[in-house]
Amino acid sequence: MIGIRAEFDPEWKAGQARKHSIKLMPSLSSRPLNRDRVRQLVTLVAIISTFVINVWSNLFPIGGQNIGELSNILFEDVLIIPANYAFIIWGLIYVALFIFAAYQRRPAQSQNPRLRQGGYWLVGACIAQNLWVGLFLFRLFAVSVLAMAAILVCLAIYYLSLDVGTKHNISRQEKWRAHLPISIYMGWISVATIVNVAIALRSISWNGWGLSDMGWTIIMMGIAALIGIWLLLERSDTAFVLVLVWAFVAIALEQMGNPLIAGVGFSLAAVLLLFSFWRFNQKQSLSS
């Protein structure tokens, strides 16, 4: 009887179709949550892959020379390259990124609005960094600037999406496990971008438009310091500024034979530290 009714009663068939669509509604509403979980997993995989490729590029570099060795051999006269010890900051960066990866992977963070807004921009930064490693090892220094710029742009968008340093009601846990890692990462990539541009320009024998290498080095260090001060004033991002201090001191120590560059490096580091202490005390007085 049911088969006969289904065949000859269009209204009954329409009713059954409506019931079927109602049953499907819960599965459709769960799709955003599934997308969140995919984003969390992809972010975790991207961070792990970036770490693995970084380790591989140092242990088994293409052409037998890793990134640090290429920089020291081919560009030893580039004045803005920090001392070798400065690059151990990558250890801190990856520890911070793994903490962030674990934090954002938690089920409770799957629908965090700021992480949702950030989307896949951090994944984009990781992909661009992996690409940059290959380009640099293949000595495509000028092209590598594009990859480095992509890393910086992706991180900047993600940084803004997380509302780093804003006065929104954000938990202490999120500040330490999400904001801090991204601030440290973006701070060092900002320095790396300046160094990468200097290396690329040297590789194509750029004449500096009549300005000396020393002049351009001081200008670029000054621009980096101004960016740090601006982020300190606008977002109280001490972590970003401390990364710049680390870089400036390392540049100064590397250029001890050049009193002007060394003096500028130490001076800018001191200025940034003073601004950091001033901003911290200002925040403390406002909150009391």
C-alpha cells in the first residue's frame, strides 16, 4: 500500500521529502565545526612541517652549505647581518609555535572567534617560509625576497586577526599561548626581511643610488626601531620590541670593527628598552 501511495499521491511524497530534509538539518549545522577542526589540524601540520624543513635544511643542505654558511661566505660584508649566535632565537620561536599549535588544537579553541578570523594566514606563512628555504639554498636570493615578503604579510594579517595587544577581554592564557608566539615570530621575520633585502641587493650588485652601505644600514635599522616603537605605543607589544633589541645588539657585536654601526645598534637597543620600561610603568599606573 505504501508503494502504491507513494506512486499515486504527490502530496504524500512532498511530505516525506520535507521530513527527510528536516532530518538532514543537524548534519548541515555541524559543518562549520568540522571546518574549524580541519583548520586546527592543518595549522598544526604546517607548523610541524616548517620545523622539519628548517632542521633538514641545516643538517642536509642543498649544495652542502646551509643558510648561515651561505650568508657568512657570500655576504660577509653585508653590514646588517647579525652575529651567528642571534639565530638561536629560532629555537625559542619553534618552542613558542609548538605551544601555540597545541593551544589552538584544543577542542575549546575550535570556535575561538579570533582564531577563526585568522583562518589559514599562519599556514600561508609556514608555506612561504618552506618555499623561502628552498629558494635561498638554490641561491635565488632576489626571488627569495618575494617569499620572505609573503611570510611577513601573512603574519601581519594573522597578528591583526588575533587582536594582539588590544584592550579586548582576552584571557591571560590566550595572551601567553597565542599572542606571544606570533609576536616573537613576526618580530624576527621583520628583522629577517630587512636582512634578506640587503642580501638580495648585494647579490645583484645594487649601487645604493649613491648612498653608502653604512647609510642604508642605519636607515633600515632606524625604520625597524620606529616600527617597534609604534607597536609598543599602539599595542604594548613588548615581545616584538625585545626581539628587535636582540637583533640590534647582535648586529652591533658583529660590527664592532665599525664603530658607527655598532654605536647605532647599541643605541637603538637602549632606546627600545627605555621605551619598553616606560610603557610598562605607564600601563601599571593606569591599571592601579
